Amino acid sequence: MSLALAPGRRRLPVNFRIGAALVALVVGAALLSVVWTPHPPAAMNIPGKFAPASFEHWLGTDQLGRDLVSQLMAAAANSMAVALVAVLIGGSLGVLLGVSAAALGGWWEDVAMRLADLGFAFPALLFAILLAAALGPSLTNAVLAIAFINIPVFARVSRAAAHQVWTQDYVMAARAAGLGRFAITRDHVLPNIAAPVIVQATIEFAVAILAEAALSYLGLGAQPPAQSWGRMLAEAQTLIYLAPQLAIWPGLCIMAAVIGFGLLGDALRDMTDPRLSRER
Amino acid sequence: MGPFLLRRAAGLLATLFAVSLVVFAAMNILPGDPALTILGLDAPEEALEALRLQLGLNEPAPQRYLTWVWGALQGDFGMSQSFGVPVSGLIAERLPMTVVLALSAMGATLILALLMGVFAAANHRGPGDWGVMFLSQIGVATPAFWLSILLVLLFAVTLRWLPPGGFPGWEDPLAAARALVLPTAALALVQSAVLARVVRSSMLEAMRLDYARTARAAGLSRRRVLWRHVLPNALVPIVTIVGMQFAGVVTGAIVIENVFYLPGLGRLIFQSIANRDLPTVQALVMLFAVIVVMANFLVDVAYALIDPRLRGRM
């Protein structure tokens, strides 16, 4: 849906607005949870367990009487933190491989891209399993696993974009003026590949949220007492006959976050690179 | 085709070699002392020494790597530390579950995605198109394990049509099939969301070409043109994604087996992690990585078979 920005009446595309709203909601809840939640997320109240939604507990309470909304907010903060760190680590390493491959070429380009491709052989789940078996399951290992699978993605995107910059006239001019490969990469390549890299990062953020949820559900991510949407679903599954409502909300949160970042990424891509905005 | 295949095969071997190095290093170098990881911190020194001897941990790492690879190539993955039987036997016992689940999910994914994608393309810009695109947007964002829980909630807890999990064994084919319906549906619904979009967009691209219009002008029905003329020409991008999706289905099966307590390789991996059974985890991760790498390799080959123009460029 390429809503061309008509002159005079600049309206943001629909997917941008929906995506931005969902992202604002989830990120807002996550940030707010750091300073305020309706109740302390871990506060137990056994007599008040499985309470229905009320003014006191907006979405009710779980099997230990903990407030569901507070837990969902705390989980949002964990999920955002994991996604942010994983995408930052994977993105920086990937971009480093990508731009150095484009700048140096030759055997290093082959080696760098082969190294990056290694990430494609290990889905995040397999890598997380390796780390969990060797070092024990932890949120740190989940972050590393998600970061690892991000490396090849960013390496490819940044190499392709960097190659395009290297063919530009102003880079020729800079080389003729005696600027080295490192300086050109720093001054010309990096600023010019920022847009596609940021777009990719937004999309990978959504992927990372999904991966973290799955890893935590399987017990390879957030460990108690840290709260996570995936872990909440794992607990809810054991109570599915008793309190089916507990299995609904964490899943909806995951979906909202993933759709939000996904739509935002798509919209940013369409807006920053009109050539890529295909018929959708 | 010859040189192309040879080059791809060399790349495949290089990747497999690198993968085996990563898996070996993760399981043998990262933990420091694997014997300590397996037996726990309070294990007596004699037990540790006995296990080190049994696993060959006193040999230098490169030699252990070669021993492992040489054994694995002959189907010998060592002894499982928790089950006390050869890992290869455990794998053979649980492989059918995972293969059947992955293949049935892949088949259902293909059927669903082709139906939805072609339907959306045929109704381009219509309500049907928007409906499919909306569903696929939802599907892409839905974790398969959550969808599984929702399906269990509806079909097992509320309607009581299907079992909520577990596996009765292959002796009773009907009961086995019933136990596999929800796992297959959960995997296929999520996976087909991505594929349906690819089918739709490559169909739209192929529909724009002249021969599609010519076929319509020659009096062929709309349906016949779509399925017999447009679809085959839209296959190249679809095949690429199908290969990647196969990897997604296989790792998805690991998750889904744990959601539904199905006794396959994915369940075995998690039991082995809980039991700190490093040799079994090492063998299984390697096995799954090989499946993923092989799937990517076969896609490249299939790609070149479908479109000979691509051979020179790969």
C-alpha cells in the first residue's frame, strides 16, 4: 500500500500509524513498568488467586494472586530489553562484517560473508539449545543466541548497501582526493547505509521478540522470578483447565508487539526507499 | 550443471565443517570441564575421572573432534549419559515422530499457502485479497506455541474433539493421527502465513506478463490460466521460501513436540538438556543443523533446475 505523499496533504501511511501506535503502547508500558505498575508484579496474594477482572485488578490475578496487568508490563520491559540488546549486538557485528567486506573486498569479503552465512545454519533455537546445554539456561544466553542469528542478516543488508555507495561519484572523488578506505567508510558509507540498516533493525526487533518469547516458553530464556510473556504462557498452559483466561493475554501482548514493529519496519522501508515499495 | 553442482557441493562441505566445529566447541570448550557439567559440582573426583576416561576427555581437543566426526559419519554418536544407551538408538527410536510431524506440517503449509495466495492474487485489491493479507499479518506475528495453546483450549478443553497432548504410539494409526492433528495445524497455520504472501506477490508479478493475457484472450478459463499457466511461472521465488520454511518447520517441530509432549527428537533435546546429557545434545543439534544446511543446499539446486539462467550466477 504505497500511499504516495500527495503535495500539500502529507498523510503518513496507514501501516506506519498503526505500527507506531502499537510500538508506542508496548514500549510505553515497558518504560512505565520501570517506575510504576498497578501492583508490585511479584506480590503474591494466595486468597485472591484467579480473581476476575475488576477495578482493583484490571485483568484479574493468576494462580498466586499476582496482578496480571503488572506482570504483563514487567514482561514487556524484559522483552524490549532482550530485543534491544540482541539487535544491537547482532546488528553492530553484522554491519562491521558487511561494511568491511565491501571496503576491503578480495579474500576478506569471501571469508566475512562465509562467516556470516554460518548464522543461517543455526536457527536461534538451536544456538540457544547449545548454550543452554553448555552453560545452563539463562536470559543472557537467549540474548546471545538471538544476537548471533542477527549477524548474517545485517551483514548482507549492509554489504549490499555499502557496495552501492562505493560506486557513487562522490566516493570516487573522495578516493581521488586521497581519502583512505577506513575514512571513506566512516564519512560516506556508514551515514548512507543508515536508513536500510535502521529499517532492518526495526523488523529484526519483531523477530527478536518472537524468539525471546519462544525461548522463555521453553525454559531457555527468562528464569524465575524474571517475568516474560513466554514464561507466563508456559505457566498458563499447566492451568489451562482451571484458568484458561491466563493463556490469552500474554499471547496478545506478543502479537501486538510483533505486529507493531513489523508494520513500522515495513512502513519505514517504503518511506525511505521508494524503489523498494512494491505492490503489496 | 556439472560445475555448478560441484561448486555448491564444495560450499556445502565447507559449511558442514564449520557447523561441526561450532557445535563441538560449544559442547566441549565452553563448559570448561564437560564431566563436571554432566555430573554436577559435588560429584566425587573418582566418578569425574571415570567419566573423563569414558568420554575421552583426557585426549587433546583436536583429536576428540576427529574421533567424534569419524564416529558420527558412521552413525556412532557415543553413549547417552542419561539413558545409558547409544545415542544413535535413541535417535532412531524418535526420528519417525519428528519426520512425520515435519512432513505433514510442510504438506499442510504448502496446500494452505497455495490456496490462500492464489485466491488473494485472483481477487487482487478485492475484499478476499485484504482478508488473506490481514490473516497472514496476524499469522506472522503469532508464536506457534501460543496458537497451539489456543487450539488446545478450543478443540481439546472446550469441544473435546481431540486430545490435548501426548502420543498413544503408532500401533493405533487412527489415535496417532488424531494426536497429530493439532500439532500439524499449529505449525502449518503459522508457516503458511509467510508463504501465502510470497505466493500472492509472485503470482501477481507473473499475471502481469503477456502470456497470461494471451492465454485469456485465447479463451482459456480464468481458473485454468491461474493454476496451469501463471502458477508454474511464479514458482522460483516460492521454491526459495519453501526451502527456508522447511528449516522453520523443522525447528518449529522442536517447539511443538514440547508443547504437545510428543516423543520426538525435539522432546529428546529438552530432556537431554534437563539431564545435562551433553553427548545427546551435541548429536541432536548437529543433526538438526545438517537438516537445515541440506535444505538450503537442495533449494539452490532446485532453483537452478527450475531456472537454468541462474546457474551461471551462483
